[in-house]
Amino acid sequence: MHKIAAFIEFDKKIEDKILFQKKIIKKKYGKQIYLNHPVHLTLFTLNIKKISELKKVYVNKDYRQRKPILIRVTKGDVFFNDPITNGHTIFYHIQKNDKLNKIQIKHLRKINNKIEISKKENYFKIPILNSNYEKFGFPFWGKIWIPHVTIASIRGVKKNDNYIKKFKLSKVNLECQINKIKFYKIKNDKHQFLFSVKNF
């Protein structure tokens, strides 16, 4: 069984903005979850039976030419008591749009018969997350999915921490065009690039 992720990555100006915030958190709080992860929007992460089976679905396939999608980063926010990390996850919102939602669901359905459901990961206290996980191998999809770019997940601080309060009030207005999805194999905290799919 292999853990894989489908990422959308950004241009340099957005990447630099996220990396700057990562540096602030590292200096202020030390080593934290996600700090060393690449800058990205996660479409999904899930367990798959064989990497070779995943590649059969995508590699060397002809895709119809599609227009790039505009991604807009808007404001700072926090997932308090994140069930994945047991910390407060600091992130920037990505403006939600129908195209992003359709891309996520399309690809989850595309590889649905290749996924592996792990009972160990089916531990969410919120029933809809367990239901989603059992259906697609990923708890956050469809209407409850909040597109975002994570900076870090901080443990051992209170919700009213000064940095967190200030970050939640921050506004940004950055955008870029994207036209590919990148697939990675994840083992522990390491990300191994597998392949990319253009035009979705």
C-alpha cells in the first residue's frame, strides 16, 4: 500500500509568500508539522494499492486541451484542533470555484477502484469525514472541502496566541494560472514526485 497525493502548485510570487510565513513560524515556534512540505494546494491524499496501477490511469493518455484555471489566494485562517494533526493548522484560503470542485471529484472517481481503505485511518470523530473516507479514501471532498494552502500546524499554543489572532486578520490578493496536477508518493515526511497531468 502506498500513500499518494495530488497537488496543485503555484507560481513564484505565491510560493515566496508562503515560504516567508513558514520561516516566521519556524523562528517563533521551532519545528512544526508541515513546515518542510512543498507549497501546494492538496486535491486529495489517499492510499493506493500499486503505483503502477495509478500510472496506468494517467501516463501516456491523451487529454483534451483545456484552458488554465485561475487560482486566487485571499486571506489567512486557522483550522483549530485539526483532527489530522491535533494542532492548529495555519493556512491561506484559496477562493473556491466550481472548476476546482469538479476537478477534485473527477479525479477521485477516476482512481476510486485503485484505492485502499485503511481502518487505522478511519478515526474521525465527525461522521461525514468517516463516510467520505470510506467512499473515496479522502475525508475532505465535495461541499465540505475548503481549498487552501497550508503553512504549518502548530501544537502547544492557545487559540488566542498573538500570532494566530493576527494571522486570522491578514488579507492577501495573489493569483496565478494553473494547468496541471502533480502526483507525489508520500512516506513519513518525504515527498517523491511521480508524474504530472496537464490540462486535468
